[in-house]
Amino acid sequence: MSSMEEEMKKANKKKMMKQAKQQHKLAEMEQDFLKSKTLGIYNYIIDIDRNSLLTYGFVLITIVFLISMIDIKFNFILAVVVGIGVIYFLNEKRRATESGEMSQIELKLTRIFPPPDYFYMDSGIVELTYDIQEFKKYNEKAYENMIKHIDNVLHLRLDIERGVKHCEATVDIAKDERDDALNSLHSIIYKTPSNREFESKLTKALESLQYILQLHIDFMIQNCNNRYKKSGPNINNKMLYQDDPKPIDNRKCKDQNYYVYY
């Protein structure tokens, strides 16, 4: 067996192990989705966020005041019972909504193949890549490349957040990864059915992906510029600009299917 075949065998084995781990995680999450995340009155109370707690306190005081005006004989007990009941209902509604939305995002994340490592950083990317999974069957390689390049953008953002040394170079690499992700998604169109519905969905997906990835690039640039303002110029950083004139990139114009307009 040649060294290339051995490397391919190792890569396939690693991919299968990662997919098996993802499937196991998916099964666990589907079970947890049916269970309550908190038990007991203490956990229930501390789960209420500060803004909601202020709102619920105002609701309770208002109910106590209004019911106190109705019948002075049993007003206080009735007001407290009704107030607690209303607060319980409102908080349960909030918790159910938040838990349901988060659980759905987590479940969608575990169903994206190949399994990404950094998609947890952006729920919008999870939603987008999950919604266009139908395109994968037409060009699996392009879809998987798109996942890889998006994951690389998020990885680079995380590196910048952690204070990577060469900030400017990291942003440049992130821009290339963004362009490669868009090109990979765009190339799927050559193998999809020739109809307006597919073209429209793919066009919207391209626009959404470019918008989301550009937000991450903008964040990286802002982070680098803040670091520059704080530490001053040195060999590892400089001020980065978004609106300065840029030359035509002939390589992008000639060799790639999808050109990104800055």
C-alpha cells in the first residue's frame, strides 16, 4: 500500500469517527430536548434573568394593588396567588421559547456534514447551511468545501479574539477563505436542476452568506484597529481600512466562478 493510500485511509477513518461522534451527540441532544433543563424551585428562580425579574415584580405589585381595591377581606392572599400564577406563566413561556430556539439550533448543528468545529459561534450560519443542505446531493464536494472555508473564517475570527500576533495577515487569510466559501457555494449551480426556484434560493443563499461572513470580517478589522490604537504601530500590525480604493484582482476575475465586490 502506497503512502498516499495510507493517508487517504487515515483521513477516511478520522472522518468516520467524527461523524459517529456527531451522531452520538445528536442522539443525546434529542433525548435532552424532551426533558426539563431545571428542577426545583431554587433553580427555577435563579433562571429568571434580571430584566424579566423586574418586569415580573412590577406585574406582581400591580396585581396586588388592583385586587386590593376589589375586596379588602381576602385581597392580599388572592393578589399574591394570582400574581405568582401570572409570573409563573410568563416565565414558563419565556423559558420554553428560549429553550426551544436554542435546542433547534443545536440539533441543526449536529445534522450538518461534514461536522464543523466553529459553527457554534454563529447561529445564522447554522441556519443557512442547514437550510441549503438539499444542494449537497448535486455537488457534494463543493458543499463540503463551503463548510470547510466557512469554518476557517470562524476559526480565524477566534484567533483574532484571542490576540493572534499577525492581525493584518490573519484578516487577509480570512478574506480569502470568505471568497473561497462563496465560490464553492456558487459552483453548485452548475449541477442543480435548471429551474427558477433553485436559482432563486441559491442566489439568496449567496447574498446571505456574503453578508454574514462580511460581518465577521468587519469584526476582525475593528478588533485589529482597536489593538493598533492601543499599542501603536509595529511590524505586526497597521491600521486596516474598508473603504480605500482597491485594484482589480486578475486572479479572481479569471480563475474563479464568483467574484466578490468589496
